[in-house]
Amino acid sequence: MGNILNLSLYIKQENLWFAGNREYDDEYKNEIRNCNVKYIPLEMLRKEGILNCVQSFLRETENKQLIGLWLHINVDVFNETIIPCVGSRTVDGLMHEEFNLLTYRLFKSDKLTGFEIAILDPDLDTNGQYTKDFVLNNTSYLQQYFTKVNKQNS
């Protein structure tokens, strides 16, 4: 979102969606709720349905005529049994199937301009097994995305 060199915000708060959070501390949640961000904690994401939430987000990008979307993935959104190599482990979290359901349509969207993966701490994954599992279980859509981008740039 930042306002680097007072050039204005890159992304307006009302265009941000924060989904999959399972931090249940009221002070933390209130910081998010007090912003103009669409906040969908993990329990709500599951209750409303992951696909319903993604479709709602994509409809909103169309209705607002946004020129693109950026996907920021904090790996600590995963269940700690799948990826424990993060600095802020918390119980519950997305399983690979849920994550793939969440990201599939986003990676297929023509509006996706880029993404980043954050929070994974390689120092806590001493033999690299959790990172390998992450790659094996979550890269088919990434491969499709890069194939699409490469074709567009050719």
C-alpha cells in the first residue's frame, strides 16, 4: 500500500482483500478491521466457501474496473503440520487442497500481474523437505501462469 516519497498509495485500501488469517488476538484483528480492507478470516473463508470468496473478489475487480491484481502469499497461512518453517506458527491453517482452490482462479485470471511468496523461513527447514513439499503440491498453477506470461511476452 505504501506512500513512498509521498507519491500516493500504490493500492487503495478498499481494493485489498485479506483472506485466510487465523490470528485471533482482538488487537491484531481490530487493526485490520479499522482499515478499509475486505477482511475474511479463515473460519469465514471456510464457512462462506473458498470458491465463493474468490469469485466475489474477481467480480469486484471487474466491477471496479481494476487494471490488475497482485497476489501476496504468506506461507504461514498453511496448516502448521504442512509448513512449520515459519516464524509465527499458529494452529489450523489451509491444507494444500484449500490453498489450490483459493489460488487456482487467481492464477488463471488475466488480471493477475504478479505475485510473491513470503514468510517461509529456510533456516527452519534445515533439510528443505517442507519447501519441496510446498513446491510439489502448489506449483501446477504457477507453471500454467508462467507459461501464459511467456506466451504473452513472445
